[in-house]
Amino acid sequence: MSSSSTPGAAHPSESEPDALPSGSGGHHNNTNIKKKLILSLGALGVVYGDIGTSPLYTVKECFHGPHAMTISHDNILGVMSLIFWSLTMVVTFKYIMFILRADNHGEGGIYALAALFLSQGRERVPPKVVNRLVLLAIFGAALLCGEGLITPVISVLSAMEGLHVATDAADPFVLPLACGVLMGLFLVQSQGTARIGKIFGPVMILWFMALAILGVGQIIRTPEILGSFDPRHGISFFAANGLHGIWVLGSVVLCITGCEALYADMGHFGRGPIRFSWLALVFPALLLNYLGQTALLLEAPDAAANPFYGLVPRLMLYPMVALATSATVIASQAMISGVYSLMQQAIQIGYAPRLRIVHTSGETKGQIYMPTINTMMMFGCLALALTFKESTNLAAAYGIAVTGTMCISTVIYFYICRYNWGWSIWKALPLACLFFIFDFSFFGSNLLKFFDGGWFAVSVAVTLFTVMVTWRDGRAALRKRFEEAQVPLDVLMYDITTYKLVRTPGTAFFLALSPAGTPIVLLHLLKHTDALPERVFILSMVSTDTPYVSRERRLEITDKGHGFYRIIASYGFMETPKVPDIIDLANERGLDIDIYATSFYLGRESLLTTGTSRMARWRKALFAFLSRNAWNVSTFFGIPPGRVVELGSQVEI
């Protein structure tokens, strides 16, 4: 990733999207307040869908199943104390107060966090440290993709399992119905989320209000549960239960699933609406419901099999199952969209092969659909549901993915505090250590569940990590081979003037990996035809460390003389380059290019694994396989197919 960020642009003192300028009039204030409320409403579904559905399974996992905690007065207060302080310290303190401040020109997420460090802090630390942080970011993204697979399954299964409480006759239908909901969810992805997104907020308001009301009713009957706010109950819980208590902590972590999504979706809503939604509605509603569930266990220990639905009056069970299913579909939709966004970023910054990206909205940024990813996720989720069958069996797999990403975010955030914002070690280290106390405690407790399902999340992450790093290293090896074979453009200019090279009528574009030198495809054309078109444009598309690049800074055009032009198009990691857009912008700069009268020369390389690069032979074979199956270059970049000429070559890596 190249460095092109404006120094200090992402400093935490930067104005927030919802901030009001001084001296604003009343009308302006009302407009901004209305905008903030609308954004806060949207954030309820997209940002808090995942963490908002965690009451369906968190308390149940602590007190029900093969590793359940014994139901006693002290244990119930201890678990509730852990839930309260986890929500308070991890979500409210770490993410809402601090992590949200680390925005990359308004964008958040693991890649944006890494790019923020690379844009300003990389020059102040050794290259080995930079490389390790990049690898951590890639692995964190891979873990999030694994979480994106697990979230729809565990959420939908948990919601449908409410039918068990309503009637035993529904038992045979829970899994088929859950699979049907999952399949339907993925089949409608091609329509985009713009329409369904409009009802996300209202449905989630109803959901959070229902959570709060259900909890309040039970708290009134058993007010002693409020004593769990005392952290000594959590400390006593570990002192009394030892290793078993640590094991249960791996279930408590389920209450904070989705906090990474909270950060990743900052670019869509801004930190102000996200903070407002959490503090005004989401946090109180979640806390009240958790208090209600644990209060219910104090009163009726036999409700541990499903304490969430134990709070629901019997007449309201079926409507509540319907509402819970709707909420889990929204949570799943948010995670699916998040995986699309992660993969788009990975493709743009060179960590994943090209895949088809469909923009489903011409008005809203980020509304994309990736058919290949969607199909893989659909079959993966169905396989998970059919393999694990119950939400309890998936809980262990879920925790490792969430806590692993939390640990990685803390590491990168520490480096940003030190080297981007210039904090002293005595200011940055205590904060990072406080975060680590919670992150590593949760991560360590979930490692105990590795063989109970945690292996799945790790396997998915390792597989994706291997693919991403192999693609990155393979592209670097390929770029090096091209740079070794290419000649400086000045040498070509000299040959043109010295040997009176034949120039044929027309315009040609040559796509080049490197923004320097002469593209190999151009040299191949010259070797075979001894001629070049009258107008030659050498186009390179480079990724920046910012999410978006303004239209004014998009192109760098250099006239090399003799009809040669070099165009360097810069794109942010949230954008997808399109050649027609580049040509339109170039025409605005006075170049006069007719895309339908232009030939685009592309290279098609046959990769040989017999080269001298340091990659292992199996990684070279994997890179060659990925390269052969990557999405077509001309289609990916929007080049008219009738104007493409491909020249093949064999390249050793």
C-alpha cells in the first residue's frame, strides 16, 4: 500500500461527521439532529444486529450444555457481573470511547486500522515490525470472514430453537426451517440491501424494546440481581470455580460478539450516531435483558435450557420467535455485507485474486454483491448447520474468531497511539495493557474449546490467511520478474526517434502493474509487429492507504512525447477501479479518447513454478491456480470486451 494520506487527517481530534459548526442557526441544528437520528436508526440494524442478538444464546451457553456452570446464587451473580463488566469495559470503554477514534478518513475496520498505521507510522518502526503488523491485519480479516460464516448459523438456529420451548412437536422442524431461512437469505443477496435496509432500523427498535421490556418484568420480581454490578461477584466467581470458571468465560464472551462490526461500519454512519445508538438504546436494552435472564434463573433454575424464551409469556412465544428470526436475519445480513466489504478491500490492496463485484446501488457507496463469495458462504453455512445441528455446538467456534480479532485490533491500535499520534509509552502502554487484560482473558478461555468447535474458526482463518499471503507474495514475485524484463521508457523513446519506428493509426492502452518502466505487453507487441499505434497510453492503477481518493487526485497524467502518455490512477481500498471512468476523467483533462475506438492490450501469463523466487513450490502452485481462476481482467475493470487484445507469455516465478 502506498502512502498518500494527509498528515494528521485521522487524528482523534478531527471533526466528526455529525459535528455542528460554531454559529450555526437553529434550522441547521435541526437538520443535523434529524440526520444524526436517521443515521442512528440505520446503525441499529447494520452495526448492532450481531451484538443485539447475542442474548439469544449467551446466558444459555453459560448454564446449559456439556460444560455448563452449576446453577447457584453465587454463580448466577458472578456470570451476570462478568457480562456487565464485559459490555462496559470492552464495548463501551474500549470500542465506543477509544477504538472509534482511530478512523482512516472516516472509515473503520481491521484493514482501515492497518492502513492508518502504514500511512503515517511505518517510517518510525523497523520494516520487520511493519510486516508482522500487516500479517496480523490479514489474519484478523480472515478471522472476521470466519465469524461471517458462523454468525448467520448460530443466530438463526438460536432464534428457531424457541420453537422447542413452545412445543416439543416442533423439534424435527427446527433444523430444516433454519436451513430454509439461511438459503433464502443468501438467494436474495443479488437484489442488494438498499430496500431491505430501510426496514432494518424499525425492526431492530422493536427488537431492543422487546429485550428491555422482557428483562424489566423479571428484574422487578427478582431485584437482588442488581447486586451483580459489584465486580467482587465476578472475582469471587473465578476464585470459587477455578478452571471451570475460565471455561465459562469463553461463553460470556458471546455477549460482546459484533464489537468489531461496530468499528468496521463506522464509515457508513459516523462515530457520533454509533455512540448515540449504543448509549441511548442498545446498551440499556441488552443489560436489562441479561439481568432479566439471570434473575429468572435465580427464581427458576430449570429455565437454563433456554432462559431467553423463558422470559417470554407463553401467548407471545410464536410472535417472539418470528421477531427473533427477523432480528437474526438482519444480523446475518450485516455480517454478509461485511464479508463482501472485507473481500473488496483485500482485492483492491492486492491480498486476494480478482472476483466479480456487482454494485447493487447507484446511489449508496458500499452496496455490493459478490456472487462467488455469496455461493461459498451459502454452502458453508448450510454445511455448518447440518454438521453442528444446534447453536450450542457452534458457540465454541464463534468465540475464537471474535476474541482473536479483538487482540489484533489492540496491537495495531497501540502502534497507532505511539507512532501516528505521538503518545508517550507511559500513556499508550497502560491503555493497551488494560485492553489486553480483557482480550487475552477471553481469547485464552476460548482456546480451551478448540477441540469442541473452535478448530473450525481457526481452520477457516488459516485457509484464508494462506490464500491472501500467497496471492500477495505471488504478485510481488510476478512484479519483480516484470521489472527485471522491462526496459526504461526513455530507452524506448530513444529507439523511436533513432530508428524511425513505424506508427500505425489508432489509440492503444497498455495496463501495467508498475507505474514505472515499459509494460511487457507493449514490448511483446513491438517484437511481433515492429510497429506501435500513434497514441499509446500506459495505465497503472495503484492502491492508497485511504478508503477513498477524491476525483481531483484520481489521475496523474504525464506526456512522455511522441504520442506516449503515462496515466497513474489512484484508488482507495474501499473502491473498485473502472477503466471507462478513468477515460472519462482523462477526457475532462483534454486527452480526447474514444473508448470504442481504442484497443486495450492485456497480458495473459502462463505461470511456471520453476523460477527462483523464495516462495515454496506448493505456494507457487497455489498462486498459479488462483491466477488462472481469477475474474477476467477486462470484465473486472469494465473494459469493452470487443476492444481487448490479449498477448500470452510464459513467466517463471
